[in-house]
Amino acid sequence: MGDNATRTASDTTTDPEIACPISPVVDIVFSRWTTPVLWTLHAHGRQRFVELQRRVSRITPKVLTQRLRQLERDGLVVRTYHPEVPPRVEYEISELGRSLAPLFAHLSEWAAGNLDKVDRARREYDGDPAR
């Protein structure tokens, strides 16, 4: 018997990346605050921290800093430091980040066509006394 014959079904499903090959992408792109930050940078171009914070409402400066660092680490955002007095830092979406635009456009289309159905399903579910 070969190696494949000795593997069990659970061997192929324990690793989430094997069970769902897009899970690393979902972890990167759809982490809390990532989508609003990328969307804002894509829509409004290069921005300073305070501009970005103003446009992404309800995000704290600490969380925005953490998210920007992670996005820079992942190659989705470019940070530019200008050694002026006072120093100026700007953020913009990278070419890699821009490559996500078709995905976001598709999700936006899906949302426009289906969020009302999701809302209706939730109301039906919540209104069912058997639950």
C-alpha cells in the first residue's frame, strides 16, 4: 500500500489551508478594519494618518496604527515618510492592494443584490418562535 492509502480522511481536513485554500486570503483581506482602510485608500488616494482616521469612522488611533503596520507588512499599503519639520507620513494602497479592486467590486455588487435577502432571512429566523 502507498502512502495515500494509509492517510485518513481527517489528515486532509485538519489544516485549514488544505480544507479551504482561500482562508489565508480571507485572514489577510477581511480582518477587522482591513477592508475599510483599503477601500478608503483606494477611493481617496494617498492620505495622512489623520485624514484616514477621519474617513474610517470609529477606528481608534491605536487600532489604525496596528492595521496600517500589518497592511504594510503584507505589501498592501505603502508608507512614505517625509523628513520635514514637522515630519509627515502618508499612506497609499500598493499595486498589490489595488489588485484586490475586482474582488471588492464583485463583493459590492453582491451586497447590492443580496443584503436585503440576508436581512429578510435574519428577520424570519429571529421571528421564528421555534428557535
